[in-house]
Amino acid sequence: MRFKDLDIISMKDFSRDMIDHILDTAEKLEPIAKNEEKSDILNGKILAVLFFEPSTRTRMSFETAIKRLNGDVLSLGAVDASSITKGENLADTIRVIEGYADGIVLRHPKEGSAKMAAEMTTIPVINAGDGAGHHPTQTFLDLYTMRRESRLDGVKIAIAGDLKYGRTVHSLCYALSHYNAEITLVSPKDLRMPREIIRDLKNRGIEVKQTDSMEDAIQDVDVLYVTRIQKERFPDPAEYQRVSTSLQVTNELLKNANPDLKIMHPLPRVNEIDSGVDFTSHACYFKQSFYGVPVRMALLSLIMGCVE
Amino acid sequence: MRFKDLDIISMKDFSRDMIDHILDTAEKLEPIAKNEEKSDILNGKILAVLFFEPSTRTRMSFETAIKRLNGDVLSLGAVDASSITKGENLADTIRVIEGYADGIVLRHPKEGSAKMAAEMTTIPVINAGDGAGHHPTQTFLDLYTMRRESRLDGVKIAIAGDLKYGRTVHSLCYALSHYNAEITLVSPKDLRMPREIIRDLKNRGIEVKQTDSMEDAIQDVDVLYVTRIQKERFPDPAEYQRVSTSLQVTNELLKNANPDLKIMHPLPRVNEIDSGVDFTSHACYFKQSFYGVPVRMALLSLIMGCVE
Amino acid sequence: MRFKDLDIISMKDFSRDMIDHILDTAEKLEPIAKNEEKSDILNGKILAVLFFEPSTRTRMSFETAIKRLNGDVLSLGAVDASSITKGENLADTIRVIEGYADGIVLRHPKEGSAKMAAEMTTIPVINAGDGAGHHPTQTFLDLYTMRRESRLDGVKIAIAGDLKYGRTVHSLCYALSHYNAEITLVSPKDLRMPREIIRDLKNRGIEVKQTDSMEDAIQDVDVLYVTRIQKERFPDPAEYQRVSTSLQVTNELLKNANPDLKIMHPLPRVNEIDSGVDFTSHACYFKQSFYGVPVRMALLSLIMGCVE
């Protein structure tokens, strides 16, 4: 396996061995992420952080990752505050940034933009979300969270919310297919996982169940992964209200849950998880958010050639 | 006294001993603030700078403070350029940031937000202004400026401007009550210091005079502290004009002033102090602004446990 | 020559000896700009980056320059996200920043603002564009690019585009007059170089030709320097279309060009250079953009007194 100069564009490019190596590396770097240890691994490295859409969480997580390793950040800034407004195209921007930085993290509304950027430059590019496309570092941190807080190999997981449009959930399911997961899908009828994805998963030998009842879904799982349902998907606000209430995670719902059940959420949440749940041992979403740091540390160190 | 992990929310939480220790620490760190000496005191530390309202001066002062000590900054960025726009609540933001940083500086329009944030997280929180609430680091730097440029213990001070709504002025008066100050208040009739504050100060043994004449006020003081009067307070623009002119500090006004008089202002100013005053030995407001750096260095070093 | 504390306001302030020394210094620092070597030259230094207009490229280039030398940056942020909106004047801002930083890079829409800023403060100020005024670091990097990629002394150069309003082109021509350049000017009739500049250049012994034909212009030159023509200059969109097409650089145009011809452009481009040209050996504009880094490293190191 060679990670130096590798672009991180889509989970589909990663074998189980590669994923395991990334997660192993993240685990080694975790004490640095917690600032229990100091490190100079990325000293002198500059990461360009190009966010053409707002995403505080992802951006800050990458910035923390490189800064904890003593590297530095070059930020595009708010997009309208840049020469982008003068009409420059992304390809030129990437080739200019190549002269300034040792790696690029790109978030861009256009599907395929990260792949295009990677083709334009010799420095490694990380896709931090390209519209309806991919967001692989979210998936890596999801896998890492299961490994650290529950179990990854053979995990029984219920995934709830908008499974039709939620790109990260599709990516997560494919990744879980490397780990003999048992997947239960919970969604309103109109937001079900696309059939071709379910077929793909079954072809890979993964057991997939579907239900629209949260109570049924969480009977016997290790992990409940909750995602946001966007109001905009529903022409009728009353229907949105009904659906989001029926899927809401509350302490009431969790009364009979497996005591070891861990609840994950990519955040930000709206009201999918009641704040009362935050104080239970089930709540795992803030830890999950933190785990983005060691995972991104691992990715940056590997692709910048500073860790093997 | 134990400062490690202490939240800096309100001046009311600080005894004279604590204030003195902070100012002593600032004085030790001042050569680093001036870049006459280098320091690694906060090496490896990350300060999250969360400004939900613009405040260039305060933000930059904190950033300089941590960078001069070799720590680094994680910035929320312009607020609309963040996932805040997706409707995330402050409590969740704070718990996410906790995974990224070793301390938080928060400015937020809502009174009480800093206190709430501090209760949500185990990392220390500094209140850099919470609406009509508190802004304690401004008060610390005001006290430090008096100590360095005039005198703090027993200082005779005239405070002029909007004394009704100016939160920092109230905070300053309470803090000065630890130092046997003699306070003269100068304000237009409708913007006088609230009676309960004056009563509190007198109960603490502080002499408080009131006047609406700048000439009277500066007869015999060490420090003239000027604050901004906001146009919006006056329904009648002509009345604003009259009031702001009557309180304006000019070289003409200062002709008979104590030669050692020092003029302070939290900045930015509009026209409360004529620019001609800038070149006199009375002008102390740019130094005051600089003193924000050693004072914030001291606070950061103390609460991050890197200085005793 | 003494560079410590020197302000970089206008090319007119620089003799050939000074320019040569800056370019020599840039050449020494180039391996650090490429991250082939590490450096601590500006360790502990803070550069305030005050951009009152967007200019991603220039800002990032300065930030990379100081970060590669282990200094740090203090950013004003997006302008509307600052207390500038409270109406503070530039002079006060500069005097406040003086307390935070060891140098200032200023971009401001008002001509003369950098000079004014430099007069307000004892720390060095670099003009990164002041409206219709100057932008000297662009010129330094242009000269450096010729020196590295073609030749600077005695260079035969064609300069094409808007030569009337393009401030950087005027500055470049004056600078080239130190180097016995032969200059061919290519522009639409209404956007010709002002006569007084041509006269000045001739008085300095520089050969200047004018043409409106790109084909003629590039017959026998080392460098083709292309600049943007702004649509807004043309009341008639059809006229803009005609003009910009007639000056567009394409592989067709370059068929008979000198094989060593280097094409430069300050970027961002719109359609002055067809993207097909990017993959030829003529294309030099992305390298030119990169050369901004060693040049700005040299300037920062010299004026901060960290390199002789």
C-alpha cells in the first residue's frame, strides 16, 4: 500500500486493507488529537482549505488535524470574499494553489469537482464533499467511531432518516460491506434507500432489512446511525412533521434498548435526537465528531508522505 | 488561587487577589507581547475563536496573544459562512468545538451565552462579550493600562459618555471598587449611570461624583476614560449632535488639564476624541489597545494551566 | 542598502540595485518556497493581512510566504465582518494593528492609502494594491519570473491588453526601464498606454513600439505579457467581443512563435489565453503565480530585518 500523494476522492477507491491501515494510523495519532502528546509530524506542511460552501465542522476538524501535527493552514476564506467572484474557474484556482500548499481539502457544490481538481494538480486532494457526490472522510470517521466505541467487524447497525438522498449513508453502507455488517434501514416510505444500492449490498453478501419502525429497528443492534431529514423534501409541512416525529430518538424510545447501544449522527442535528439523550451512555455523536480529528490526521499524514 | 480550567465570564467572579495576579502575570509576559522575547508557553495549544458578531479588535488581540506564545487559533469564520446557518444551536457547537480546541473565546449577541457555554464544556471559556452582559477581558486591560500608564490603586478617574447602557463601564466601576478609586461620572442626563450601581459603589466605600461638564470633571483626575455615545440612543439627531459635541475631548478642553492626565478609550471611537489629541502625551488609547495582548496572554496561559 | 523597516509602497522607490538584491534574496529562498527546505527565518513574527477588497491570490501568496518561514498571520477577515462596519477610520485601525503585528500588508480601494498607512506606523507596510495606485509586489514577481524563466536584462517583451488602465503594466514598464528592455505594446486603440508613460520610457532610453496586431508583436520576443481587458471599459458588448477575440492567445496564434517564448499573465484570466495553451512550454503563468511566494518571502524577510 502506498498512500503518499494519494487523492481521497471516494470510498470506492479503498480496499479493506487500506481502510484498516488508515484506522490503525488514526488510533496511533489519537493521543495527539487529544493534546495528550505533541507532534511535529506535519511541521512545515501547508494545507489549503478550499470550501466553496460553508461547513464549519468539517473545515475546523481538518484545521485542528493539521495544526495538532504542527502544520499550518491556508484558507480560501468566505467564497464571496475571494477572486472567485471575478469569475475565475476552479481549474485555474487549483493550479495556483498548487504553488502555495502541500495538499488541498476541497468542498465544492458541483459533483465530480474533487476528481477534476485531483486531475489538475500533482499535490494530493481530499474531497470534503462534492455536492450530491462523495464525502469520504465522513465515512472514515464513522467507521472509526464504531471501531472505538462499539465494534466494526460484524457490527449490527440500524440506519435511520433520509436514506434516499443522504450521500454519506450510501457511502457508509458500501464501506460496511467490507466488515460483514448487518444493516437495518429505517426510513419514511418516500425516502427509502435506492434499490440498486440494496441489491449491490446483497450481492456483497450483506444482510439488509428494511422497516419504518424505529422501535423494531433498535431491538437488537450495536449502533443506531441517525441522519437528518430535510424539510425541503416534503411538499406538505404536516407530512414532514409526522415523519420526523415518528423517527425522533428520545429517552422514551430507548427505554428497552440494548444497554450498549451507541447512537451516532453526523451533525448538525435539528431535532432527530432529543437533547435529553445527550446525557445517556448511548450518546456517541460528540465523540464521533471528535474522532474526525485523528482520522483526518491519519489521512493527511499518510498522503503527505509523513507517515507510512 | 487556582486558574487552570477557570472560565472567564464576569468581573464579579474575581477577587482583588485574583485580579492582581492576572495583572502581575501580564506584566511578566509584556516583553513577549512586544516581540522582544520569544516564548513557547502555549505551544501545541489551540484556541477556538467563536465570534457570532464582528469585533475585529478583540478577535485580533486574542489571536495575537496566543500566537505570540506559539499556540494556534481555530476560527469560526464569518458567521454566515458556517453551518450555524443550517440552524445548529450554540450548545451543540460548543460540544463539537470541545473536541477540537483547548479553550474557547466566545462573543455572542445573547446575554448569558458565555455562561451557558461554560456549563456545556470542560475546556475553559472566555466571554468576549455577550450582548448587554459582560466583557471582562476589556476590564482587565483597562485596569492594566491604569497600572502601567498612571496608577491603579487610589486612581482618580473621570468616566465620560454613555454610562447608562455601556456595559464595560459598569464592569470597570465594580472592578475599580477594589482599588479605592475616586470616580467622577460625566454623562448627558438621559445616559446617566443607573442608580443601583452608584448605590453599590458607595456601599463599597467608593466616592462617586456626577457632573455633565467635562471641564469640571477633568480638573483633578489621573485618568479620563471616554466611551462612545451611540447615535441610536437619541430620537432627535440634533440632540445627539449637541450632546456629543459637549463631551468631545479636544486640545482646547485639555489646555488646563493635569499634565499627567491619561486619556483612555476602548475604541473604536467615532468623534469622542479629536484626532489632534492623538499626538499629545495624554493620549493613551492605542497603548491601551496594545495592553489587551499581554492581558489576554496572561488569562490564556493561566486558564490553560501553562503558567501558575 | 538598508531594508529593515522599509515600506514597500511603489516601484518608483526602488533602484536597480535594490531590485536586484530583492530578486537575489528571492532566489536563495526559493527552495523553502517549494518546501524542499525548512526555515525558521521569520519564527515569532506576525504579519497582519488587511484586505479591504477581495484578492485571494495575493493574500494567499503572502500567507504562504510568511508561513513557510515559520511566521504567522493575523487576518482582518472579510471586511464586513469587522468593526470597520462600525465606522472606524483606517488610521485608527493601523495604529491598533501596530500593537498586534510586526508588519502590515494592506490592500485598500483608495489610492494613496498604503502611503498614508505607512506614515501612521513604525512597523513596515507593504502595499498590496491601492485602487488605481500601485501594486509593487506584483511587479517584483513579474521581474523575477522573467529572470528565472527567460531573461530580464535586455528582455524583448510584448505587453498586450488594457494598457491604459492596467496599473500593474505601467509599473512593470518603469521597472523594465532599469533592464534595457525592448518593449512592444499591443492594445486596442482606446486602451493604449498613456503618452506620458511612453515618453518617460523613451527618455530613459527604452525602445517602445506600438501595434494592434498580436501576430506582429510576438514575432521576435522572449516574453508575451498578457493582461485582462475588462468588459466594463466597452459601452458596446460587440466591440468588447471583437477586441478580446483579436487579442486572444491561442495555439493557432503561437504556431510560428519563438520556441522559447514565455507567456505571462497576472491572473485571474477570463479568456485572454485559451486553456489549450496551458499545456505548451510557452505557458508560464502558473509558475509566475508561484514565484510570488519566494519574492514575498524575500520582501518580508528583508523589511522585518531577518535577512540582510
